[in-house]
Amino acid sequence: MAEDTAGKASPSRLEEHPARWIPRVSRRAALRDGLRAYGLIVAMWTRSTMAYRASFAMTAFGNFAATAFDFVAILLMFSHVDSLGGYSLAEVAFLYGTSGTAFGLADLLIGSMDRLGRRVRDGTLDTLLLRPVPVLAQVAADRFAPRRLGRILQGLLVLVYALSAVDLDWTPVRVLMLPMMVISGAAIFAAVFVAGAAFQFWAQDASEVQNSFTYGGTTLLQYPPTVFAKDLVRGVTFVVPLAFVNWLPALYVLGREDPLGLPDAVAFLPPVVAVVCCALAGVAWRAGLRSYRSTGS
């Protein structure tokens, strides 16, 4: 009996549980193909844009200038007051810079998702379904606009000013929280973009609803949470968790108390919230895509 056992080759993990491993390999292959397709489409649109470099420079500067007016409005407020909701100009600039940079990254990488409703209405989404490429990658990279770099640059400049002006004891933890805030915040905004696009499978004219959470959300986060009603702060913390983009981690960095009385540990949750939001957005996207019915045109 021992000889029989020793003489037999032990089955591989794939042979033991083929159903478990094949889907996992397929998901990895689909992710790899999607990222490759996204990169190719982005490169195509970038080459197209750079064919007219003067036009690119002017549109990028226009994007930079248009977003800069938001901070100019904040400067005008502080020309009449010393603080806003108990926050100094440097602290508000910190909120502005982190929110603007995180949103700028998401807008650059996946901001074209708001065009999905138009594709559903006119039936051009069907052409994307016929290609052997993930639809999400095609929609996200469609009409990739390098001019949106102007928004990122403007947010970074304000953030650099805030870091030089704010009076803080920069511990290693606080320093490491800065890239965490920007990357996690960009992922949370990207999840909102995808979830909003998924909603447009059912409500084709809902791009403005999506914009209220994306463009409107970043404007909200540029101001201290103390200037808003607590019910609104609760809503963007527990319902649509935009507060994890910069409010909650920024309160820890700035040494401020949370208006909701949450523990300091929530300041370190943005990466977890970003992963959960992306997973839920993926579920919503797949559900919306399965429900899509062509216009027949």
C-alpha cells in the first residue's frame, strides 16, 4: 500500500481544483489585456494631441487658468477674514492642493467615463462591444486629454505653497501620508467615475449627476469640513466616502479634531476605502454592462 502511494505522482494544485485556478488566470489575463489596451489607446490620443503642440499648450494653460480661479476665490475670501471655519489660509490651501491633485489624476486617467451616456443613446457603444478588448478600458481611454495635466500642475503648485506655509512638525508618518492621500484619493474619485458611468446604462442623461459627485466633490473637499453642516459631513463620510480623499487624513496631518468625533485611526483607512470603492464600482460596472440593450440602430 505504501509502495502504491509512493509510486503515484501527487496531483498538481491545478488538477485538484481546476475550477478554482482557471477563472483566476482568466481574470489576470483580462486585467493584463485591459491595461495593455488602455495604454495603446492613450498613446494613440497622445500622439494625436501632440501633432498640434501649440494647441495643446494653449488648452493645457487654459485648463490650468480655469482651475486656478477656484483658489483665487479662496484668496479673495482671506483678504477679508483671518480664518475660514477656524482654518488658516495655509491649511485651506493644503486641503485644496490634496483634493485638486487627487481629482486631477483621476480626471486625467479616467475622466472620459462621463461620455458613456452619449454612447448608449446613439448606439456607438456597440462598436466597443465588438472589439476583443475590455469595454471599460476603451471607455476610460476614449479621447484621452493630456491638457488635463494643467489641473494636476495647478493643484501641485498650491500644495507646495501649503507645505511651505503651514506650521507643522513633519514626522515620518505625516510625510508618508501625503502620497497616500493623493493616490488613495485618486482611486476613490476613479471609482466614483466608474460607478457614475455604470448608472448611465440605465439613465442615459445622468452625466450631470455623476459630475455632482466628481467635480462637485472636489470643490466640496477644498474647504474645511467645519464650514458645512454635520449631516453633509456624515453623508460624504459614510454614504459616498469622499471624506477619505483628504478631509479625514488631513485632519490628522494638521492636528485638527474630527467634527464627527471619529477616532484618529480612520485617518489611515483611505487605502482600504479606495480598494472597497473600486471593488463596488467594478460590480456596478459589470451589472450595468450586462443590462445594456442596443438601440438597434
